[in-house]
Amino acid sequence: MSEAVLFEKNEGVATVTLNRPDRLNAVNDEIRAGLREKLDDACKDDEVKVIIITGAGRGFCAGADMDGLAATSEGKSQGDQREAEQRNYAANNVKGFDGGFSYFPTLPKPIIAAINGPAAGVGFIMALYCDIRFAKEGAVFSSAFSKEA
């Protein structure tokens, strides 16, 4: 299984890439925890002056992983995820993503969103919490949210 969030550092720029291109980088527990970890790592690194967040493949972030939410509400396993992990996913996601990215403005380094495709739901919110946003021509933004499962 590939890493859900990638980190690359080059000449003072940390690039953090959401890495679920098959799901348009929909947010699940792995993305959520990995993003926080990589941003914390970048902030602790004195060589890093700025952070870029982008998505792998053709999308920035399609929002919440609705399959994960549906599986949790139906009591089904999400891949090889244990029941305790399912409960954690539900606790963190079913209530909504309020506060999920609100820590961005507290970070000591500027964050740039490099929006390479759809930014929807919490992906749109994530982009808004960044200090600067650059969007590829044809990128789509949507503030629509699906009802919880």
C-alpha cells in the first residue's frame, strides 16, 4: 500500500502531496493524520521556508471519503481496517470536518495550495485555509457537502 501523504523537500520548499489519486485524494484517516504529520515535520525543519499542498493525479481533493463514511455507518469493514479503527474514523468524520484544517493558520510557515483539479467539500475548505492558492486552468471548486451516511 502506498503512503497516503507524500513529503518532498527542495531548496527551502516542502511539497506535501495528498496521494490517493484513484479517489481524487478524498480525505480519510490516513490522509488526515499524514497531512498533520507532514506539516508538523515541515514546520520543525529550519531549512523549510514555505509549504505547498497539492494532490496526486488529476485532483486536489474531492472532499471526505464517502465510501469510508458509508462503510462505517453500515458496520462494514473498510478494507483491512479493524473495528476500533472504524469507530475512530466515524468519530473523526461523521460529525463533520469542523476544525479539521483550522490549525493551518497557526502554523509558523506560509502554506500554498497548488490546486491541480477538483477541490470539493473539505478539499475546498483545506484550500481556503491555505495562505495562498494557485489553481490550474480548469480546476473546479465546490462548497457542496454530502449528507452523512
